[in-house]
Amino acid sequence: MDARRNRGGPGLAVLAVALGGCSLSLLGGSTTPGGGGDGAGKGGGGAEGQAVRDAYAAFDFSQCDRGDCSVGVREAAGIQSRRGPNGTEIFNPRASMDNPDPEWIPGWDSLPTQSDPTSALNSYRALTLAAINKSWQQRCFADYEAWDAELRERDARIDTTVESLRGQEDLYARLAGLLALRPEVKGSVREIQALGVFVGAPYRLEHEIAAAFEAAGRSTLYHQRYRPSADFVRWGRERLPMEEERARYCALAVRGTDRTPPLPDLSSYVSRVEDDVRPAVEPGLAERLQQERKTTEKRNREAFGGKVPSLGELAEVPAEGRVTTITAKGETVVVEIDHEEQWTEGANCKHQREHPGAASSGLDCKSTVTVTAEIHTTTTFAELPTTCPVAKGDAIAYLGRQTGKEASSSPRGKKARQEKASLRYEGHHITQVVHDGRRCDPLAPTRAAG
């Protein structure tokens, strides 16, 4: 005999022995209290059975707004306990009703058939759990399907723009255009949020951005400043067919999202019937997703992570001085910048020591000298940014390789010194343009107050 069939109360075989010939009436249309009436009506169970079917069909997960709503279908159907020949009895729908929902209660035949409270309530728990799982899944599926349509429409727009940017010959405009397509993200990203910001076209976009920096000879700049976030490395992937993405969403949504309410947790009350009811989320999916996360992160680390390379021969030239001339020379542009600095330094200085042989505790300077430095920089660029145009009077910061230096120093009396320097650079990439006190990043060209 199936052990699950007799959970919660005495088995039919025991009753058959105890009651003799009366046992047949229990197996058929019993007229005893709690036995389900005469079985009349579609689905069996008489008036009480119809009330249970109606309550099951109408019961929704949103009605489970308290800790234990595990027999909510019974309460909604208005089924009361009563006094029977063997004590308290409750109409047990399993005893005389057909399975009201075979898809969601596949273990209906394993539920107890007795009318004692423990057995009957387990049948109601199965009905209630099935109604909750079914209605929540329907809501979750509908929520995701609406979102999925939005995401795929967004993906198409991004892909179209990326394709158009491939024909953009302006280096700065192309890189800036690609970076501008990145979804705006604030703070850390949970996996369920990643479905919207790091999956599908945003994932393909990151590969496009990395390739564009590489093609422009700016892979070091990319890794230092523009490679994707750690959250992207953790969650970024291609978008799967809608049904698979929907299943993943609902597996993550059981605790609630900004679209979908949480799935009521009845695990403390329905453990004896959980195996008889279809779960709201695909069994084993959570474990499969956990393994896929590890594979995803490993793949993205190989593609976008790793040690940040050094600048090598490149120097970060700060935005000091002002542009004085801009001259086109063949396929290059020469930018000249003048910059003046002034500072004071000590003169006629000796080390201070507490006693001979002791370490110096500082310098004792008898006078000071004012130093004025005039610095002229000539930098040759392959191109200037159109996203942040450079004009006379601007200041620019850039990456460049120094190719020459000439310097001189001459005293101006005992208390002043004049220094001059002429520097030459091969410009690699302009990182900032300062125009009228406002700073502009050529790869994020929204001007902000400086």
C-alpha cells in the first residue's frame, strides 16, 4: 500500500476490517458526515465539492497575506468541521472529488482520503499550495513577458546604433557613441537587475567597445579607464529565448521584485504535501543557474578582466597652461601650449644636525629665491576630438610620449631665477578639454561646471 496515501489518518483497509460490509459505502458515495455527500455533480463531492472547486479556481496567491494560509481554500469554500461517529470530521475533497487540476496537483491520488482533521487538512493544503503556485507563476510569467518585450526592443535599438557607429570615421565620436550606449547603472547590481542592464545587446556592446579601443590603438586607455564593471563581469551574457529567460526571472523573483510580488512561503506548513504539488519554479533550476554563473564570470574575466597594464612610455600631461596655436600639418595637428609657473625655494642652505655625524633634521636656509618658469609645449596629434573641440585659450590634458626637451636657467640677481623649458610630445589621446572653466571628456562629452 502507498504510504503517502494514508498520511494523517487510519487507512481504508483498517476501516474495512473494523466496519465489515460497510466498507464499500466508504469507497463509493458515502452519505456519512465528511464523506463528500452523494458525489452528485461534475467532479464529485456534491455541494461541498462544488464549493471547494469554486474556491480553488478563485484562490490567488495575493490572498495569502498572513503567516499560515495553508488551508485558505478550505476557508474560502466555507467548509466547517462537524461531529461524526468517530469524532471530529472535515469534508475531505480527495475522498470523493476528481482531481480539480491534474497539471498542478499531480500527486492527487497520493493524498489521504480519510475525513479526520489531519488527513482532510492535508488535502486542503495541497489545494491551497497548488492555487498559490499556479497563480503566482501566471503573474510572474506575465510580468516577465511584458518586460522581455521592452528589453528586446531596446536590444534592437542598441544593435542598430552600434552598426551605424561602425561606419563612423571620427575616432573620438565612435568611441564616445559606443560608451554612451552603456545602460546607466547606479550602485551595485543584483542578478535580477542584470537581466535588464547586462544581458543581450549590452553584452554585445561591451565586446564592441573593447574591439573599438583595440582598433584605435587605445587598449591601455580602455583597461585603465573604460573597461566594464565587476558586476558586468559577474552577470553579462547573451539573451536566451524568451521562455528560458522567463524561467530564470521567476527563479530569482520568488522573493519579490519591483515588478512581481514575492511567492508566499508556506514551507513550514505544507511539507507533507509539497511532493504532490507542482512547484512554481522549475525544480533544479537554481542549482543549474549557480553553475552557469561560474562559467559566465570566468568567461568574462578572460575577455574583460586581468591586470591593468601600465602606460609604458606614455605620460599623463595635466591640463596646465593655455593653447596658443593650432596648426594643421599634413595628416596631423600641432598644438602649442604656453604655461608659466612661479615658486619660492631656499638658498644658501645647510643641513641642521644635533651633533656631528647625526642625521639631518632639516635645512637651514639663510635666504630665498623666487623662481619663474616658462614652459612651452609642442604636441603633435593624429586628430583632435570633435566631441570636445579644442580652441585657443583652452587647457587640455592628454596622454603623450615625450620626444624632446630643451631647458635653460639663468639667475636674475641674488633673489630670483629664470627658467625656460621647451617640451615636445607625440600626442596619443586627449582626455580632457577645459573651456571657460568647464571640463569636457571627449569620450563622455557632456560639459559640466569645473
